[in-house]
Amino acid sequence: MEEWIRSKLIKIKVGEKEYSLGYPTRKDAVKAEINGLDITNAGRVLMLTETLFYTGLLAKHPEITREEAVELLEKYMEEDGDIEEVKEVI
């Protein structure tokens, strides 16, 4: 079951660009912390969604910053992206 969750990806399109999101691994979380993510604030619902969205992007988009990921999430929702579908994966 856990292997299936980790291998499941969702592709989202924001503007003209496509992004892959997946279940964040420990490696993705560590990279996020190295890049300055403070997980002590991750308990808040909005912060948690942003954090999972960011770490879910890192495996396939390692160059993305947290700020870029949050902006991407906002644009995705503005373009009527299905955030519930994304939450099922991350």
C-alpha cells in the first residue's frame, strides 16, 4: 500500500506549464528543510497544504522554491484546479 502511495503522481497544469506532484518522501522533506522550510509551523491547515504541495513538487521539480510553489498553488486554484484531487495524492 505504501509503495502505491509513493508511486502515485498527479499532473497539474498551470498556465502553459505542467507540473508533477507526488507523495513527499523523507528526502523531499529534508530538502525542503535545507531550503529553509520551518516545519514547526506546519500544524496550521493552510500552511500544511502549502507545505505538502511544495514537498510534493520537489521530487520532479527540485529547483522550485517554497515561494514559487505557494504562488503555483494559488494560480492553480484560480484556474479552477481541483485542490481536493491534489490532496488525495499528497
